Amino acid sequence: MRTLLPLLGASWPWSKLFPRRKVPDSRTKDAWANDTDATEPGACACVLAGVELLRGRFAVRRAETGTGADYYIGSSGAGETDLEDCLRLDVSGVSEGDEREVNRRLLEKVRQAQYGNSSLPALAGVIGFSARLLMLKDVPEEQ
């Protein structure tokens, strides 16, 4: 299943999750001057919020290197003793670019999750900041 959401759209409560922001002052801009350092934590926050809103799943813990994912997600209370009822979530963010670029990155994340060293099912999520777009895709099992 593919989910495509225009951010801040009237039909979705995104304005509550991502309110119109104030223009950052020079000190704030300097603190986040590295594009990668600004995009990665923002992508994690936005994709995790979207997964909670759309799928009712929450971050359980960070995933290990090599699993093809960034987080394990599950329903409330999942993952406390094992990860059997969890999904892997691979997250990415695109600071610039249109819907095509966000979709290209989503397909890249799907492939990465497919080849991860884990038997758990996976979900890929990409946020496009300039495109104001969040895309989620269930990762099919490797064929």
C-alpha cells in the first residue's frame, strides 16, 4: 500500500503536527547549517509522526546496523520482550526536490529494506520537505 499525503493539506490534520513555522533567526540557521544534520532528524520525526497517525504504530527502538531499517515500530506495548509483532521502518528525507524525487528515494529505501538482514516485515517512509509530501510503502518480501 502506498500512502501519499500533501503536507499541511486541509483534509489532513497535518497543520497540527507541522504548524506554519516562524522564519528562523541567523543563530538558528547557523546551528543547523549542515543540510544533512538538519534533514535526518527532521525526517525521523516527520515519518514517525506519520506512521503513528496513519498506521497506529509507534517507535519501539532503534534498529541495528545491517537490518535495512532505522527503527522497529509496533502497536502500543509491542517490542517490550521481543520484536515478533513489530515491523522494521526505514526512514529518509529529501530536503529539495519534487514528487518524483521523493518517489525515487522511496523506491531506494524499499530496496534497502528488502536486502536487510532481518526476517521481519518492513515499511519505508520518505518525507519531502520542499515537496511537502510524505510517502509510505509496505516493503514486499524479496522474490
